[in-house]
Amino acid sequence: MLYIPITEVYYLRLMFSKTAFKILVSITLIAFLAINIDLSSFIKSASSFDSKLAAGSVLLVICQIYFLNLRWHQYLNEGQTKVPFKRSVLINIAGFFANILFISSIGGIIAKSGLAIREGLSVTRSVFATFLDRFMSMAALLFFSACGLPLLIPTLDQKIGIALALSIFVIMAVLMILIIVLRSGLLKSFIFSNRKRLNILAITRSYTENYSLMSKTFLYSIIAQGFFILSVYVLSLGVNSGTGHVWEFLALIPVLAVISSLPISFGGWGVRESAFIYGLGLIGFTIEDAFFLSLQVGAVGLIAPSIVALTYYFAGEKITIRKLLKANEA
């Protein structure tokens, strides 16, 4: 079998080619949406931009990041290895930017796990902690989506409402069944026949059977996503349409956030705009207002973590692109 050494040059080329693909997808989607936007109406929407509301939204997202950092710090320090809070914050922020640099969230997961390994965690524990961290964010969004579903049913088309409800509850049911099966011992012979699977089970139990850890980190997740939803709502106060559907708006945001997280574009650009235009259009937002709001959400989502990263950078803590590449190599 031909062995091709994986070098930093190879990773750089791969990174840039995949990033180019993501940018192409985003540009294509945004261009398609722009065709259906009335330019004068969009300029009118943009003219309503409120810097104070934007600053408030950035502050709320920074609060979201703080609670996400608390959660990640808890997961890193569950075992014997103890990682300082400042380092865990940097790894978490680096994982966010790795999601943009690499073509999918898998690249971000690899980079985040690799950086955790460099802090002394085992490969299995690093990967599990990273996946658990992602899972908790999705679980919190699904929790808010399920809670807001009764508010959306009258607004959505009946078929769409039923499909959305079924999708949310099927995902939650599958997760519950998976947890029950793992805890029931039905896969005991399969797991115990392999040392690696046994190690994964041991790590899984060390996290999931620590009820204090799981309840605390789930609460952090709920608070973090709550800050995100509020940050979008604050931005929406500066647009002209859809002001009469506050609760429906708050119920829609977690659903749109789940859709926007699909790893097919550059930082969610294009996918998020499409989701916002369709979803917010159901509660009275014009295409132009929904499009402008989604652009603001995307911008705030870049500005807030950049502020956090720069704060640590000037404090002397640094994680470079070279380290991200080495983390992916790990």
C-alpha cells in the first residue's frame, strides 16, 4: 500500500481548497437569495441599523461564550488531568474558528480534540468530551425548539408543523433509546469483547453517571443558548417588520439555529439566510428584513468570539493556525 506522508503543506492546501468550496456554497446561496430581494427595500432595512442594539447583541453572545467555556472546562477537568480555565477557553475558541477554517464541523472537532490531547487528555477522552460538548449545544436547542413548538403550530403550515414536531421528537426519542440501551447492558458482550470499546464505555460512564456534572453542564447549555436567542431578539428590535409576534419569534430562533448549523457553507452563511427568510417570513418579516437580520446575526457571531480571542491574545495566551494544523494531524 502506498503511504503518503501528511505534512503541514498538505494540510494547508486541503484547508484552503475546502474553505474555497465552503465560500463558493455560501456565495451561491446568498446570490440566489439576492435575486429575490428588492434593493431599495433592503437599503431601507439596512438604514434602520442600530449600533447600540448591535453592541448589546455582541455582549449577550459574549455571555453565551462564557457559559459554553464553563461547560467545556468542566468536561476537560472531569478526569485526572486538570486544565487551567484560560487554556480551556482558548481551546474552545480555537474550535469555533476551526469550524470556519475546515470544510465541516468534523474538522473543528478534530482540531479541538487535538488541542485537548496536547493538554494531557487521552485521545478517547478528548474526542468524547468534544462530541459531548457539541451534543449538549444541540440538546439545548432541541429543548427550546420542543418548548416553543406549541407556539409555532398555529403559525406554520399544518404539514410543516407536523413534520417539524415529528423530527424534533424522533431525534429526542432516538437519543433516549440509545441511552437506555447503553445502560441496560444489552450490548455488554459486544462491548467487553474489545478493549477499545471497553475504554469508551468506561469514559462514557465516568461522564454520564456523574449526575452533578451532567445537570450542571446542561444548565450551562440552556443558559448559553438562551443568551443566543436573546441576542437575536435584540437585533430584531432594529428591523421594521414582524414586531407583533415576539413569542413566535423566540420559538423560531432555536429551530432556525439547528438548520443553520448544517456544515455545508462558510460559517453558516447562506444556509442561515435561507432559513431566516423562510422561517421569519411565516410571522410577517419581509424578505429584506429577514435577510438583513440574518447578516447581523452572522456578523455578531464572528465579532463576539474574536473579542474573546483577542482579549486572551493580548494577555499572552496564543493558539496559532500552525497549532490548529498540528492538532488536526494528531
